[in-house]
Amino acid sequence: MASKWKKSRHLLAVSAILMVLLSGCSLGPLPNSTSSPKKEEAVKFNPVTLEWWSSPSIGLVEEEDFRLIVAEYKKVAPHVTLNYSSIPTTGLDEKLNVAIASGSFPDLYVDAVNRLVPLYMRGVTAGLDAYITADYNLPDYMSSAIDLMTIDGKLAMLLMEIRSEVLLVNKDLFLKAGVEQLLPDSRTKTWSRDSFAKAVEAIGKLGNGVYGLGMVAGDIAYDKFVDGYIYSDGDEYTNKDYTQITYNSPGNIKKLEWLVQLTTSPYALPGAAGNKIPNLYELFKQGKVGIMMNDRGDLRREINDGVIPRKFDFMLAHYPTDNGGKSKLFVNGSGIVIKKQQDKAREEEAAKFALWLSSGKSEAVNKLIYQKYAKLPSRKSLQSLVTDEPGKDWAAMPDKAINNPVAMPNYQQIRKVWFNYFQQAMLNNGKMTARDALAGYEKEAQRLLDEGNKALKK
């Protein structure tokens, strides 16, 4: 019986070998065989050159930083050539309009939300939903970032930085003036209008070129310095669906009157109507101003980088409110968009770079944006890159955000109208009262808003 089993097993083995040979299969190259395994053909991409413009909003201005990013992306997409340009903010809106009219708008554009939203609404830039991949991890974004990135349910941009417009406070000047008790609450960063006004007066009385409040109204972009004091607990620019201007309310008139009176008092930096940010910022760094708006977080970045020494203790704070509670804040940020194109292959290549740049996966990009430039990440997974206390406080402050004004139809034109009125009101020379300024603004802004909404319906 055993011999029969051995014989049968031998026959089965021989049969199996014959079947393998006859089927043409091979367990490996035979001796002296001239055949070799076929190499997988490499995926070939057509070379493409993309134009990339970047404003200073995300921090990118230095040649070496652009080159670093380009070199890193070359490792991922060797077939892509990136022609980069750092675009200064001076005359930027005009430059963009010329580029759009002439068909030379870049394939990729980095800027703040207030410029990116109108570009999408005008149909200049493309929606990004179709290009999002699972590994991009869209849910990793903070909810406030998703709100800014989404317009009418569509993904209009990819944010890399998110911030709120808050106040910068020199704590040492409060101590020198003997009004430490008037500082914003150390935990909530909140304070009342009454405490705020008393602090401005006390610090302003120190004299010797020291002022309690620094205000600027000498440029259209400075509306955020003025408006935070109004919508902090007042009415916002428009209703939720952007069809009605709501800024000219009795409560807002009182808040603007209060601000104009305080700004033109002996305790505030003179000349608010013509003041510019660079001058105010220099005075604040010198310890000459008690309170100003935290414009882009430059003080925090320069101290972290060792560009300037930390000469005094400072903190970030909410805008004051009547009851001392948390203020509504304008949540802003910076990101990247892609040009809408007939050439969808080119548009897709631009989208791939935009996704890579904003994915949070490039260590080189993260070091530049969140460490060198000290920007606040829009992704939850990158929050650990913020290690300084002012940065952590700032990241935690957006609790109540206003309805994003940049989504207003004709936003840029409406913004210019408001500048013409609030600057005149800040002169406080009797020619333009706060009431007149808001009434005049409402009339012109409503006309522009109606025209913009009508154009969108066509």
C-alpha cells in the first residue's frame, strides 16, 4: 500500500511539472535563457510652465524662499517649471485688473481672502472641488477656515493661514500709568468700552510722546482699524444674504461717535485721518503707543525671529464692547487659487501645485510659513507649530466671526466708498459727523450692492 502511494505521489509531481512547462509559466529564468522581466514603463507627463504670483500676505517675498519651494516641488513634479513673482501691495488691485483684462492673469495666485473671494465671484479663478483627493485631508482644516474657503457651497480657495483682526496692547504702559486693573481680562482677553477709554486717557497723560491709542485712517485698507470698534458688538455691514446694507444703525452711529471723540482727544496719536501703518507700528515698537490693531502679527514674528528685542510685555485683546464680553471679529486669512482655463490639463497641473503647497505635508513649506513668517496654520494638525504664548492666544480668539464682508458683490468698490466717509469723519472738523458718514455710506453702498447682486443673477 505504501509503495502504491509513493508511486502515485511521484506521478502527480511529474504531471504538475509538465503542466507548468506546457502552460508556458516559469518559476524563474531558465539557464542560458535570453528572456528578461519587462520593465514597467514610467508614467510620462508633458512639460508645463506655470506662472505663479504671490502677494506678501503669506510672508513670501524673499527670492531664496521662492527658490526653496520651487526646488521642493521639482522633486514631486519634475515636469513642472514654476515662474514666480513677488507682487507688492502698492497698486496691486490695478495690476490684477490689467492682468484679467489682458488675459495674463497667472495660473496660480497667493493672497489674502479679501482679494481671493472677488476673483472667484468674477469667474477669474476656478473651483477646486473636482481636484481634491482623499489624502489631501480636507477635514483637517479648522471650521473657520472651511467657512472662508467655501462660497455658495463650492471650494473657492485653499487657505494656508487664518487669523482674526484683534488689538495689540502694551502692558508695561498700563503699569506705568497705574491702571493695571484696566487691562483686558487675562483669560478671555476682553474688556469694556469704559475701561478702554479710561486706559487710553491714563496712558496718554504720561506725556513725553506717549499716547494711549494709535489709530490710522489714511488708506482704504485701514477700514479694519476703524470697523472693529463698531461691529465688535454692533451691527455688521450687511444682512446674511448680502442684499441689504445694515451698517447705518443708531447703535453704530453712537459707536463711531465714541471712536472719533476718543481718537481726536489729546490722549491719542494725532492725525488719525492721515496716519499710516508703518509710522504707527514703529511708535508701538518703541513703547510710545498703548493700544493699536495687531496688523498681520508683525511684532510677534519679528520678536520670534530675533529681528527686534522684546522691550516690553504685550498681549493681544478683543475689541472693547459695552458689556465687556467677547467681541465679534473679522476672521481673515491667506491662501492660493488657480486660474479658470479652457486648457483643463494646465488647470489641473496648477491645482496639483496648489494642493501640494497647502497640504501641510511639506516640512520645508511648513518651516517657512509657520516658523519663519510666524503665520497661524489653518489646519488642525499643524497647530503644534505655534509655540509662543501670543500666537496660541491669537489662534484661540476667533469665537464669534462677522459675516465675511469680502463676499459682498462689488466689495472693493463698496470698500472705497466707506474709506471716503470714515476718513473725513476722523478729521472731526465739523464738516462730516459720524451720523453723516454712515448715512452717506449707506446710500452709495446700497446702490453698488444692488448693482452687484443684479449682475450676479444674469
